[in-house]
Amino acid sequence: MLNYLFFKGCTIPASLPNIEKLSLEILPEIGINLTETDEFTCCPDPIRIQGANQLFWLSAAARNIAVAEEKQMDIMTLCNGCENTLAITNYKLKNNKDLKDKINEILKEIGKEFKGTVKIKHFLQVLKDDIGLENLKKRIKTPLTELKVAGHPGCHILMPNEILKFDNPVDPEFYDKFIETLGATPIDYLTKNDCCGVSLSLAGEKEAANNCVKSKIIDALEAGAQVLSTACPSCFTQFDTGQFIAARDFIELKESPMPVLYAIELLALAMGRTFEDIGYNLHRVKTPLELKVLKV
Amino acid sequence: MEVLRLKYEKNEMIKKDKSIEVCFKCSTCSKFCPITQFVKRYNIEDSFVTQLFEAEKPEALHDVWMCCACEKCVITCPQDTNPTEVFTNLKEKAYQEGLAPAIIYRLVEQLLSESTVYGIKFANMARKRAGLKELVKNEKASKELNIIARKAGLVQEEEKEKC
């Protein structure tokens, strides 16, 4: 059994709590034991809080890492943004003594210290490095054989590659292999590696955000995908809620809505859970099409 | 090939990130930039990246906050520059000078008040629907985050703690 300290982040507990609930139920079944704690704060977010003050961003992230170090546990994240922040901080502080000393001067004020003794892994990295897709395959009870899935790895788990070392940032392949392991067919589409457009939404660029979501979804749809899947809550929200909003401007999205499934939801379906179990009714796009496809 | 010099080459941003001086405006980054692709006022010839590089006071432009740090520009740059780092430095300068969008200051205020960027009250409504236990603010963690914020210069030392 693998033991990880569960870093839930901000988005999943607040906006997608069904994913938090599902992770705690499903992951022990594939050999990941998650320990919860309320001592973590926001990671903080690599787009806006890093922009506001880089020293604060690093120090707050180092504080979160120090919490795990005190418990002598490695961290597992469910969010590309959290992974990006924590992994970059861990790497920078481990490899730059001056920076580490500077951050530890700040952490001293709260009685904490960054030592650099734990690993920080995204759920997908745990699958890749610790469990292995071959072992995961043995746990699949209801292979999703009829399902064609467009995978969206997301930007922040791919770059900076020298730190995250997860996948080829130009032509990522792990997410498609994960989809294949679940018995589904991964769909290759032209904009697979493109951004979900979340920063456009955050910056209030509604038209651009809608166009970005439409471009990816139509592209995946035309390539034959029935479902879009991602392992990042920000990308998920952009494709699910963002698509719901974009459909007001684009008739094609209204006519052929694309269901979106978070990686663990897709895994849960392949492990015999129903749509009700995964909290599908809490999604914004809930077209009944895939219910027929999966025969559940 | 002559290396084009950017308008603000003496700007302190350049001092922080010298690599950007060797940009020869080939627009490769712009072809992959999600902002340039989808925001109508930008195009390959007049892209998000080049407009920010050429602005007299780039940190004053709210558009810099559109950069999602996806690093597509970093992956594709044939000159090995790091535009993402420049944008992060510009965001930081904007924040310090009070030029960032109001929503960023509100986000920081929320973070320092409850140590999460979503309001706990809002989160608990969704958690109730999903049958999960309610979140409760961790006073100790929030207090620690506020101390870090003061020490790191995110908020001024004399400002009162938010929690």
C-alpha cells in the first residue's frame, strides 16, 4: 500500500467536492492510502499568486511542504496547478541553498523549516511511477470498451519539464495510455496539447475563453471523441462550466455537448462505479449519450 | 542575423531576465500562445508576446494577467528565451505598484483571510450537496500564512493581520 498525504488544493474541495469524495473511496482500491490534513493552505496558485509576489508564493508553498515533512509523508496532488507550484518550489529550494536559506528565514517566524525530504506527485505521476499501468489494468472491472475519449493532459503538469519530468511536453502520451488502460479508445486530436483557456476566463476575456473552449471541444468531437477527460480541476471547470457558458454563443456546442470526466471519475467508471456514484449529476454538461455508450 | 533590440532593453525587467534580449521576433511563440490565438486584438504579426515586449510600461497593462504560465512560448522559442518568466516579473511589478486588476488584490485578501482562494461559506454549499463534511477555517494555518505574507512583502509589515 502506498501512503500519501492528500493535498486537495482549493478548487476540488470547494467546487468539485464529488471528486474529493470519490478519490477517498476509489484510490485505496488501487493501492493508494490517502491521509487527510487541515494544515495545508492554498498551494498557492502559479498564475496569479505567483504573479503577485514570487517570494510569498515560494514561502507559502514551502510551508505546505514543511507540513508534509513534519509528518514524514510524501504529498499527492489532484491538480496540475498545485503540482506545478509545489514541485517547482521543492526543486528550487533543494537545488539553491541561498534561496532555501532565505525562505527558511521566513519560515522560522512560524516555527517551520523546509528540509527537502519529501516527494510531491500528481495522481497521474503516482500511477506512472508507483503503480504502473499494467498493475492498474488488473483492477479494471468494467473496461470502457465502447468509449472514445479525448485526453487533455493540461499545461502545468508538462512544463517545466526539467522539474516535473512527467511526459513529453510537445507530444504528451501518458494520458492516452491511461485511457487505453481503462479499456477506452484514446482519440488523437489536433489541439490536444493546447491550453484550456482558464486564464482568459480569469482575466474576464469571455469571448476569447468561449472561443478557446469551443475550438478544443469541436476539434475533439470531429476527431470522434464522445468524452473529454482531464486530471486538472481548473481545466475540468473550464471544459464543463465553460462549455455550458460558451454554448450560449455557439449553437454547435448546444447541439452536441461534450461530457467531461475528471481522470478519477473515468477510473471509477472502469472500476464498476455508476454515473450516480461518481456524482455526474453535479456536472454542468450531463448529456445522457454516454449512458448508452457505457451501458450502465 | 542582426538581433533586434527591444524598446525597454534597459528596463529593470531585462536586468532580471537577460535572455529576453536575444528575442528576434520570429513569432514562433505567438503561434502557440493561447492568448494570441483567441484574443481578437492580437494576431501572429502583432501578438500578445511582442506587444508586451514593446510596451513603454508593460506592467501597467492588465493583459499581462492573461498569461497562464503554460510555457508554450518557452518550449517553442528557438532562442531559448523565457517569456513566461518575464510576464511573471511584470505581474509582480504591477502588483507592487498597485497596477494589477482589482480582482487580484481581492484574491490575495481572500487567501489571507481563510487560507484558500474560495470562500469557505461558498465551498460548504457545494460540499453539503455532495454529502461531505463542512470545511472549517484552520486558524493556525491562516495566522502562519499572514506572517509569511508580511515577511515576504506581499503585505506591508504595519498592516494588520487579516485573520
